[in-house]
Amino acid sequence: MISIKAINISKTYADHLLEGVDLSHSGKGIVAFIGDNGSGKSTFLKMLSGQEIPDTGTIEWSGVDSVGSMPQEIVSDESLSGGQKKIAVLADLLFSNQHDVLLLDEPDNHLDLDAKIWLEEYLPAFNGLIIMISHDRTLLEKVSTHTWLVEDHKIRTFPFGYKKFREVYEKEQEDLLHKYKTQLAEKKRLEEMAEMFHRKSLIGAYRNTQKRLERHVSEMVANPVAKKASIAIQSKMETKIIKKKTAILITDLVFGYNPKELLFDHANLHLYVQDKVALLSPNGTGKSTLVKLLLHDHLTPISGTAKIGEGLKVGYYSQDHADRLPLDETPMQLFTKRYSLHDYQVDNILRRFFFTKNHIKSQIRTLSGGQKSRLQLALFLYQNPDLLILDEPTNHLDLKSIAALENFLIEYPGTILLISHDRELLNKVCTSTYKIKNKKFIPV
């Protein structure tokens, strides 16, 4: 039988990641490995595969001849897209019959909806153990049989999949909050008693109450609301919203990088202010190209128009960080250059997006995928846009950040064009959906 045992695992880089981790697992199945960005998930997978050495502790496998792994970033045939590369690597891992265990780091990133459905179908068919980092809630709910959560530098294990985990964990947090509030009330009562005894010079009663107070405080649970705190995403639109004002207008659009192979052929789409629209289609059908045409980003139509409504301020989030972020600059330099802000103002903004002092002054190239994603969100939301164009915004974001983004988009009063394959996000945010089919925009 496949089994793994981790004993007293610790790992530190610039910050403490894992401290005294103990866990064990036996049998086949699919483990949903979750936790905040930067909490140590990818590092732990590398330790499981032998690519990283823990600072302390040991990892023991038994009943295992071969462990296969897939990192977040894949380099292979340059003629393939990011999604195609991932499918090729995943297919080889799943069907080669070479491995007993697969370690998958965000295998669903850059996959379109059809590819995600393929992944959902074939992951459970693997005859072994899969430990998978993913932030796609629908995928995790459908395939996982166990859950591992990185929290407070430890790894907690649950003998059930992510769907039940969400219910159990939420109930646990509610119970903890109730207990915390009860303990907080008792702390206040003891403090008031101690103050009263001190005021009346009842020294013995005061000392006894102080001891009770110290013992009570030492036994108090941590505030679960503080642990649950998410990115403080805010935006205040400056432009007065005018209903039925045009937000995006695409008229008889004709475009192709090769005129003989068009991506759009007399395509039409009209979005109004306050519309929240999802755009679905397989990779390679022109979604990202459409964004470049709308933003006049080095592309112009062969004929027809693609334009933004007059006077609207656009916030654009690109799934390709390398194209949009100067990698040699720091987040501090980027913000102060783009918005003429003082250092302390940038510090306040980025700390709301979970950036530490070290991250704010580190080169962008050294940041994780999730940190680069949050930096893009901070950059374009600061300008208070009237129209959001989001190209796969949940790639690399952890579950906490995705939930914060989701809540923000639901309440956002402006227009949204959302290109995403995160089904839960689309269902909760968007009121209408289009797909690119036969080189035109078709309502779904």
C-alpha cells in the first residue's frame, strides 16, 4: 500500500514557511493541497519529490517505486500554448503507467474549459495517489478525496474531499468565533473585576483575579476573523454611471494575424455600462487578441471597429505578467512612477494586498505568481476604473484571494468583461455569457 510519513518537517527562506510539520497518509486517491500563496505548498511538494531538502525532519515513502511531478511552470515545445504544454505533460504522467504517485502544482492553470473537463474525467482514473495544488474550487470539489491545509506553518489533514472540507471548516470557524467572543467577554469581566479590586485596595482579591485573568488569556483561542482576513479590494468610481451608455462596441470586426486565417469575421458585440459579461471559448480562438484590439495594444482591425465607450477609464488585468510588469523594478518603484505617490502611500496600498515590507522592495521578477497577480490587481484598481477587462484573473491566486476578488466583482458597480474558466467565479459574478464561435460572438 502507498503510504507517506512526514516527521518534524521545517523549512525557512526569507520567512518561516513550515515548522514542525507531522503528517501521514495511506492509500490511493486525490489530495487537494490548499493554503495561502507563499505558505509553502509548492516547497512541500518539492520536498516530497526530493527536489528540496527540509531544514529539519524526514520524509518516508513506502509502497512507492516512482514519484512523478509537474511544476507550475513548464518549458517545452515553443509551438504549443501554455495550456497545450500542460495537457501534453499531464497526459504523459497519467497514462504512462510509470508512477505510483503524482505531485501536481496547479495543473489546471492556463487550461480552457474543455481541457479542465478532460482533467476532471481522467484524474480519478489514475491508479495511485495524486497530491495536487489547485485553486479551482469546482475542480477540487469534483475530484478530491482528501484535503491537506497549510495553516499557521503546519499542515492539517482531513480524510475527505474539498467539498465536505468547505462545510466542515466553515462550521469550525463559526464555532471558534463563538468561543473567542465568549472568552473575550470573560476577559473583559475579569479585567473589570481586577480594576475594581485595585481601586478598593483589596490586594488579595486583586492578585487572585489577576492570576485568573493571566491563565484565561493564555488559554484563549486566536481570533478566527483575523486569520480569515482577506485582501482589502476597494474601488471608488469617479465617472457618473449612465445606464444604457455604451461600454464596449464591436461592429463588423474582421481580424486575423494571417488574413487567410481570420479570428474574427464580421463579429458584433455591444456591451452597456453595468453589464457583467463572461467570454468563453477554447484557447486560441481570439479572446486575448480581442482585448488587445479593444485597448489598441499594437493591433488594429483589418476592417470594422472595436472600441471602448467614450470617457470610460479601463482597468486591464493580463494573465501574462511578463507582458505587463517591468520585472527589474520593485512594486514600490512601479507604483511611485505610475501614480506619483509617496513611499508611505504605496506601502499602505500594498499591505492591503498582503505584501510584506521585503516584497514591496524586491524586484518583481523574484515575486511568486500569486504575488504578481495581486500586484496587477492593486495597480489597476488604484486608478478607479469604470470598466474592468479581466483575462484569467484567478490564475495563481490562492483561494482566499479568489474569494476576495469574487466578492469585489459582485458588488462592483461598473462594467466587467471577464475571460475566465473558473466556473464558480463566472456563475456568481456574470449576468450574461458569450462565446466565440464561427469567428463571431454568440450569446450562450
